[in-house]
Amino acid sequence: MTLPGEQLTLAAEFPQPELGQWRELVAGVLRKSGATELPEFPETRLSRTTYDGITVNPLYTREDAAAETGLPGLAPYTRGSKPEGAVPGGWDVRQRHSHPDPATSREAVLADLENGVSSLWLTLGGDALPIEALPGVLDGVYLDLAAIVLDAGPDTEAAAEALFALAAERGVPDGELSGNLGADPLGLRARTGADTDLGAAAALAARVAAKYPRLRTLTVDGTVFHDAGGSDAEELGASLAVATAYLRALTEAGLDVDAAFAQLEFRYAATADQFLTIAKFRAARRLWARVGEVCQASAPAQRQHAVTSSAMMTARDPWVNMLRTTLACFGAGVGGADSVTVQPFDACLGLPDDFARRIARNTQALLVEESHVARVIDPAGGSYYVERLTEDLAQAAWAFFTEIERAGGFEAALADGMVEQRLAATQAKRAKRIAHRKDAITGVSEFPNLTEKLPVRTPNPAPPTGGLPRVRYAQEFEDLRTASDQAPQRPTVFLATLGSVASYTARATFAANLFQAGGIATPDSGPGADPAAIAAAFKDSGASVVCLCGSDKSYAEHAAPVAEALKAAGAQWIWLAGKPGDQAVGIDDYLFAGCDALGVLRRTLTDLGVAF
């Protein structure tokens, strides 16, 4: 018992553990799982590598500590751009609105502002909100209180003039208008392939800097590169290159370095990988501080807007998106983002309804008001893992940034295809892992729900196209689901389950998940191993393709006679879940962990006559 005044030493009576002891325990567990010829450091078998080539280890110690990261509000700003963090009132809750009907958008805007949203992100022009409808949409909105962020693409100047005119008409002082005009000419060029005018954006920024001290002109939108399949470091590195090009243009337009820095806001994707998201926002501030140091800027703290990733969202089982966006929002908040946008769970299906918007904003309210995520500044700071991941990610991003600069800057690197090729190579690696179900997508490639009833939504406004692709990780699996749904009859693969429930459940679940990911139904024969009974159940199912599911022991005893009976009953193709070798006679192919699931599904659907 510790008496008043005595020092409490935690774990004082326990022996000091050694890293070698832990490694011995790890090796023991790995050997029990069948691993042989373990390396000197057996924990490397538990490590994984990110798409940036960063090794993520199962354990981090003092030996992995990164360099000193400073304090919040001070260079290099790794621990936050402001000394007080988001403690006073939480981060800025920013919600996007793009419904083309002004009355519907106005109603949604007011509902958001009355229920926790603190800034508005408006998509204008094209198929989205008409620019001329801006006064009506913002009717009832206090422009001196709510920040307005515009996203008008090629119509940015017209949208900015509409906002200026509206503020003047309402008598809003120039010093009170806040937000961002959303000019991103190089991001737009990357999205669309169009020739955009960087000089016009710089001239607009010079005008804004002279008249509207709380307004920014340029958005450096890193989600352009994320949506094209890029890695975290590629998103950061490309955004640095774009921002550097903007700095050059702004200073050439007459702004000093500090004024040029103050005109930029960065937008990054936040994903369900919470630790990578935390590290990304911390690394981004450090990287921008380094650019500011080289440019001799006095206080180059990066202004960050986090948006939950579009690429990670799914159209199938969309309710799982609520979990994805909650994790992403958590990561962005802990990582120190200034503003956060949580996309509604039905974003892939169309324009969100009232319920979807409510859940999106309440996700942030829960994290700020109930979980108190913002009450501690940089809560991940000091973690050996997070600090090392931040450092490694910053180094990888800086390497890509300098590679772009050596190629002549972002405009040249985009024009000669270097940026697109790099992003495409990363996406190809990701697509392969998704196809082999090594990167799981819950509700799509894992644990799909064939009986789900999807909400019906008004289609989203058409996004700009013509440049870098827009990738959604679940798209290929979802395309197969759609093809199966549209088939005259639900495609079916019969699961011939051998032996007891306990002996076949693991492989039957594995096979059912795989086939159902392509929209294929999977009735099974139940317990037992009688060839005649299984063949009869197969004929009743109406299927022509079979998958045997059981233990290695049941395969050795029953696979060959069951396969023979199934072939005699009309089975055109027989899969076997697992790969026990030559014990199974009469099998056409095998399903196993890490196999090309998309390839299996395409082959099976083709055999079943389903067009996709």
C-alpha cells in the first residue's frame, strides 16, 4: 500500500521484461501455427508493408523513437498547428452540399447549421447548385459566423464574385467573411485534363489577400491523387508539389511569402486505417513546415481540411460506411485536422437524405462531445508507433515531392505522365490485393449480404472527368454483384459439406463468403458424407457448379466418391475449399486463402452464363 507522500512505482515488484523474452514467445506461437525456419527476429513474420513501402511492425519500443517533434503550435507543427489544439470547442465540422435544387439545399444547409455544423462546403456549377442560386441557398445563413467553402471548378471566379456580392449586399464587413474560394487550377487540370489558368487564380488571391483577411483563395486538393489510387505518401508528395507551384505563382503576382502561405488550405482524404490517417495529417504539417523553412516564411502552419475517403466507400452494404467514416473522422481529429467532413453513408448511391446527413454530422458530435477526442492536444504524440509512422511517411512523401520537382515541377510531371503512372502502379498493387481478398472490404468481399435492400437515392451530380481516374476500391466486386442481381435467375454454387458441422464450418464459411461476394447463392448439403444423399441435394439445388467443403481428414475419406457422384449427377465443375494436395481425386480446381477471388468469380459466372 502506498502512503501519502510516497512515490508510486508501477510494476516495481515485477521482473523487468526483456525484448528477447518476448521474441521467444512469438517464435513459440509461430511454431505452433506451423511456421518453420524462423528468422533471427521472428516478429518480422507478423510485420506488414504499406503501399509506400513502410514496414509496420507488431511491436515498437524506445529504439524506434523518431526525432523530437516539438510542441503544438510551434515549428515543425507535427503536434498541431495551434498551441491550444481543438480543445476550446472541437474542430470545425464542415458539411458538403451539392443538391441541384436550391430550395432543397437551403433546407439542408439550415438543418446542418442548427445541429452542429460550423462551416459549409458548396459544390457549384455544372450539374450541381447553380451559381446564381447562391443567395437563396445561403438565405438565413450568417456569413460572419459560418465559413463558406466554394467548389466550383472552372467557374471559381464567377462563384467568388457571387459570394463577394452577397456579402456586400448583406453588409458583412470584409474582415468577417471567412472560408475558402476553392480555386485549385492544377487540381482541376489533374481531374479533367483541361488547360487551366494558374495566373487568374493568383490574381484572385492577390485581391483577396488585400481585402478579405479571413478568406483563403486556393485549395490544394490532395484527394485528387488519393481518388486516383495513390498511396498516402503519394497524396502528400503530389499536394506539396501543387502547393509549391501555387507559392511561385502567388509571389510572382505580388504577394509576399507569408501572404502567399496564408492563401492556401490543404484537403486530404481520411481513411478507415486510423493510424495511417493520424500519421498522414501529422506528417503533412511537418512537410509543409519544411517548405516554409526553405521559403523563409515566418509561421507556415498548414491549414488542413480532412474528408472521409471516397475511394473506400461502398455502394453495397452501405451501412458499413458509417463505421468506416467514424474511424476516418477519429483519425483526422486525433491527427489534428482543422476541419473535418464526414461523407454520408449513402454517398455512393446518390444525394444523401436527411437521415444520412444527420448520421454524418452526429458522428462528429459524438467524437467531440461524448468521446472527448478533441480534449487532448495530439493524443497520439509520444507513441513509438505513431511517431515512427509519421517520420517514415514524411520521408516517403518528401522523396516523391522532390522527384516531381526534379522532373520540372508538378505541371511538367503531370503533362509527361509521371504522376499518373506512379498512381496507377500503386492502384494496380492495391487492386491485386483486393482481388485476392488480402485487403478485405467488409460487406463486399467479406461477409456480403445477398438479401440487402439498398436505399434509392437521387443521382449525384456528374463529377469532372477527363484526367486522372476516380477509383473506388469495391467497384470490381460490386460490378459482379450487379451482374448476378440482374441475371434472370440468381447464380448458384452448391456447397457439398462433408462430415460434421464442426469439421466443415470454417471452409464452408470461407467458400460462401467468396462466392457471395460475386452475388452467387451458396446452398449447402448440411452434415454428412453419403455420396448419394449429397448428389440428390445437389440436383435439387438446380446448380451446375459445386464446391466441396470439409476438413483434410474428410477430404481424404470422402472427397473422391462424393466428387464422382456429383459428376454423375451433372456437376460441370467442382471446386475444393482448401488445397490438401493429391488426396482429392476428381477435383477441377481449388479455393484457398489468397487465391484470386475475382478470377474465380469471373470464371464461375461465365460458366453459369452470367454476362458482366
